[in-house]
Amino acid sequence: MSTERVRRGLLLFLARALGEEEVKAALGGDPRCPSLRLDEEALGRLRQLARARLDHLRRWLVAEAAASDDVHDLPSALRYLRGRLQDLSPVLTPEDVGKLWEELEGETQAWLLRFDREEGGD
């Protein structure tokens, strides 16, 4: 898959997760526009936005995993989230990834425990 295609997917994900208007402001244009140039300066602004909204991004990722048909237990949830963090690597620092991963692991375990209790009737 081309770098440009990966970046387009990243922009669309960020627009859904962080808000289209905020991503537009960071990019200086519509993230859906194919002719929009995604240079290092624009990526830097997206990094700043993602860092400022890490908590929101974490909640969005957990909700997305919960809604995914590919997630049915803790290992599959963690695989899914690991893949999403990899997708987000162009706009997350290694420190951001580490912080998010630690929080995602704990939150995902708690979410699945609650789900198991509800499904089991406890």
C-alpha cells in the first residue's frame, strides 16, 4: 500500500476520532481532499493535536475496538489496538504510544471483565 494511501487513511481516522474541524484547522484544509499536501509541517501540527487529545483518542480507540467484529476476547482486542497504534505512528511519538498502550491495556481488560460479567448474568 502506498505511503500516500496510508496517510489518507490516517487523516480520515483522525477526523473521525478527534473531530473534522480540528483536523481541518491543523491541516489548513479538508482531510478528505485528495489534492491536500501532507508535508512534515502538517504532520507536525497533527502530532500536536494528537498529543493534546490523547485521552480522547484513547477513549475513541477503546470504543472502536468494542464495536469491531474482529474483537472477541482480550488477545484479539489487544491485537486490534496494537494495529491501530501502528497506524497512528506517523502522528504519535514513541512516548505517546507507550502512554496510550499502558492505558489501553488496563482499560480494555476492565471493559472485557465488565462485559463478561454482564453476559454471564453476574
